[in-house]
Amino acid sequence: MTDTTAYEQDVNAYERILVPTDGSAPSDRAARHATALAAAFDATLHVLHVVDARQYSSGIADLDDIAREQEDRLEAAGEKAVATVAERADDAGVATISDVVTGVPSATILDYVDDYDVDLIAMGTHGRTGLDRILVGSVTERVLRQADVPVLSLRATGTDDGTGTPTEYDDVLVATDGREGVSPAVAHALTVAEQYDATVHALFVVDVRNVLVDDDVFPDANVNALAALEDLGERATDAVAAAGAERGVEVTTTVQQGVPSSTIREVAGERGADLIAMGTHGRSGVERYLVGSVTETVLRHTDVPVLSARRTDAK
């Protein structure tokens, strides 16, 4: 779907922003971005630490005392991590609600989102790669795949202003493939851009891996397939531009051939993008773990914050 109705989402502001923190460098960077966004939108910042019960629960009676001691240590560390973020937010004039709870991190975060009607989650990710990463995943990626609200994901690296705090989101790159599933990402990109008076750059990547065939057998197939995809890309990016115009947001467009995940990162680097907005279809199962998605691939390899959003009725 490429008409502007695909991007007509009820996203005008964020009132409640959640930042789960464990005191690590990635979560600290996420907290700084979350604080800046909360200040910009006059939102309440919810600061959450989840004590992972699996780290100390043994189920063996003789080890109960040891488990309690370990739980106390983990809770103390969580209280410290939460207090650090809350104090910084207070200095920025941002209202906060803090909590330390026990549970399985990803499930507890998702439950918290529902309980407090959170509008946006900001989370750090370690950006690991390899077989362990694919099979096990991370808390951030589990939340990203299941959350019905947008997730701002950040690795520990990144320039920002040298301390992990963004001064402005001046350039927002939104990647679209023309499908209805990415429309929430477009809407959220426009919301952030409108608040920061930023420029949005709509990018459609023609995935050359899907169209290259044997020219000797099908001499015109590549040309025709590329032309069809480029036409889809033009209509998709034009729809983003039209939606931006309705909200007074400047939008530039590009249709470019390449491999989506690497091309998105390259264009973001060339533009000096402050934020990448992308859709995710929220799939699950073995295929999801083995293949992954463009959004998750970009997230694991870019220093730029990634704002991902999925359709709430995605299957």
C-alpha cells in the first residue's frame, strides 16, 4: 500500500516513555536518549529495573539463604541503576516513576508496558553477533518482536554529544518497503521529526537479490523486475513525502538498488542521520531466529539509534 492513508496513524506525542535499565553502557545511552525525548515531549519517564529471578532461584531448599543474598545484591544494584537515571532526568526537569521488580526481563517489560499504557520503550542492546546471538537473542530483540509500541534501540557506541546524550534529531531516515506493515514506523518518524523540526529522508531499497536471474534464459526479466520495484519505490517514498507535507515536515526521497540492511546503514552514514525509523512485522518461530529481519540486522550493526514499530495486528 502506497497511498497516504497507509501512514495516517494516531501518533502525535508521547506521554509515557519507558526505559528499562541494568546499569550497562547500552542502557545508559538509551536512558539519555529517553530523557531527552521525555523533555522534548513533556512526557513522564518510567525507569524500570527487572531483577532476573533465573539468576538466583535454585529450587533447592539448602540454597535458599544463598539465593536470598544474591537476590538482595541484585536488587541493590537495580536500585542504584534506577536512581542514577532518575536523578539525571530530574536534573533535566523530567518527571519520573521508578520501579525495581522481579521476573523474566522481556515478559516483565511487556507487562509493564500494558499496565502503565506506555507509548515508547527505549532500550540498549549489546549488538553481539554469531550463532549464540541468533539462537538465544537478547532482551531487547525479544521486546522488539513482541511490543505493540515503538522501541528505540541503541548500542553502547555512537557519537551523540560525547556523553551519549542527543542534542537534536536533525535528520531522520525512514526505510520503507511500500508495505502496510511499515506505516507505523513512518508515523513515528514524522512525530519525532515534527517535534524536533527535523528533515525526514524516505529510503526505498530495491533488493537486487530478489530480481537477478540468468540473462541468457530470461533476457528482459531483470530489467522488467527492477523497473517494477523502482516504480513501487517511487510511489512508496512519495507517499511518505505527502504524509510529511500534511504535517509540515520536510521529506526528501531516494530509491536505490542494493541489499537493504547494508544500504540503509550506508545511507544513514552518508547523511549523518541521527535516527533510523523502520518497520518490523513481529514474526516469531524458527524462521525468525534463523533468518532474522532487516530491522534487526541494521540494529546489530549500526551506531545510529533505531526506532522500530510494528502493526499491532501483525502476524
